[in-house]
Amino acid sequence: MANEDLKNKLRSKFIVLDGPDGCGKSTQVRLLTEWLQKQGVPTSSFRDPGDTHIGEKIRQILLSPEHIAMSTRAEMLLYMAARAQLWQEKLVPALRNKECVILDRWVSSTCAYQGNAGGFGMRKVIKLATDSLARPWPDLTIILDVDVKTGFKRLPGKPDRIEAKGREYHKKVREGFLELARQRANFVVVDASSNIEAVHKKIIEEVKGF
């Protein structure tokens, strides 16, 4: 695909990379952003939650092991609040500027974590997201799939509050992502168990072809 065609195709497009802990999505967000920029596609990337003053404060609360007593409902509402701020403060200006927006996590994460693993229910999460967010679903969601054992091996340092929830919880997280990908259009699953460069190439293929 010619660079100009790719640039036109991805103008004002919203793409999410998501998946279980240890799937490598943050690395792949960076690599995809860099690749698109080299192709001449104006691209911005953000992380969810975070990348606003309010969002980073919420992120600290959500991930701190000090807040082990936090309920699933509280988690879910805090994630939605961070997203609402990120959308208004960062994503809307970027999309209006005809940039391609690459995001590290979005509503799909809450469906898998709080909805499936946390027992709240994915349908209820989707309803809350639809009521809370101007844009609950991106143009394309790429789920980076990796089994729990492999994902845990990749985690650096001391686990945060979510990572420390245990393997059974994270098994349900993975199942939630895969179920969501089966249910919804504009979702693709990429095997993220191979090396970084191989996964990067698969993601480029999906972005070119969606």
C-alpha cells in the first residue's frame, strides 16, 4: 500500500491495542506509532487510564497495592472517569486534527477485567460505557493474546494491584478478551506469544487490511 493511500485510509481513525497483562501491548503501541509516523501518517498514542492530569491520578489509585479493598464497581467507574477525561482532553483534538490515534487499552479492558473476571458482566459494562463515553468503540481493536503463564513471566518488577489478583482471575481476563472478539465487529486477535518483531509485523498487516 502506497504511503499516501495509507495516510488517507487512517485519517481520524481510532485504533486500540489491548490484551491480558504481559501481552506486550505497550511496546507494540510504541512500535506501531513509530512505524505509522515513518510512513507519513500523522499519529498520536495515549494510554488508558492516564495521559491527562486527572487520568494519571486515577491510574495511581487504581494500580496502587494500598487500595486492595477497592470493589469491582469502584474500579469500573474510575476507569470510565479516566476515559471520559482522556477523550475530551486528548483524543477529540487529535481526531479533529485528522491524526490516527493509537490507544493502549480502552473499554475492551473493562469488559475483560471487571466485566468477565470481576463478575460484573460484560453486557453491563458495555451499557455503562455507552452511557458514559462519547465513543465507546474504536474503528479497530487488536487483541494481543497470550496465555497467563507466558504473560506472568514477562511482567517486570513488583506486580501492581491488578496484576496481583492471581492466575485464576487473569485466566478469566483472557477468556473475556477472546469472547469479546468473537462477539463484536472490528475486533481481531493476534497471537502475541512470539517475539516482538514478529508480533509487530502481524499488527501492521491488520492495520493495513482492516
